[in-house]
Amino acid sequence: MAAKSSISDIDAQIEKLRERRRSMIAKSAERFARAATKSGLAEMEIADEEVDRIFEEIAARFRKGERTGTAGPTTTPRRPADDGTGTAAEVSHDC
């Protein structure tokens, strides 16, 4: 019966880890929701695909910082510099 006890222990550990994972995901989501609300981003109408792309760029920027030891901006800008003469569609909505 020792094997069943061991399997039960493993199952209990797995369930604890699943709950810990759920909790970490919820805390992370709350953190990003607070930042989006604070910055006004939550009130903007931005397509999910655009939000996903922006967050991928932010993640890449900070991953690069982890490798080099800094979290500074990337060397190439995401969009060309705005000289103030662009159309409304070309104007950056970045905060």
C-alpha cells in the first residue's frame, strides 16, 4: 500500500501546485489590469491583436534587458518618429 500513499501524496502536491499557479496567474492579471487602468489604456479601444503585439514587444525589450543586465529601450524604434504631420491613423497612441 506504500505505492498508493505515494501516489496520493503526489496527487496532493500536484493539486497544491495547480492552485498556486492559478493564484499567480490571477495576481499577474490584477497587476496588469491596475497598470492598464492607471495609464488609461483600459479605456482605449484597441484591437486585441494590437495589444498582443505591443505586449510581445515589451516582453522582448525586457528579455533583452535580462540578458544584458539592463532594461533600456531597444535600439530600433517600433514606429518611425512622428514629425507631427501624419494623419490621425499614423499618430501614435502610446502612453
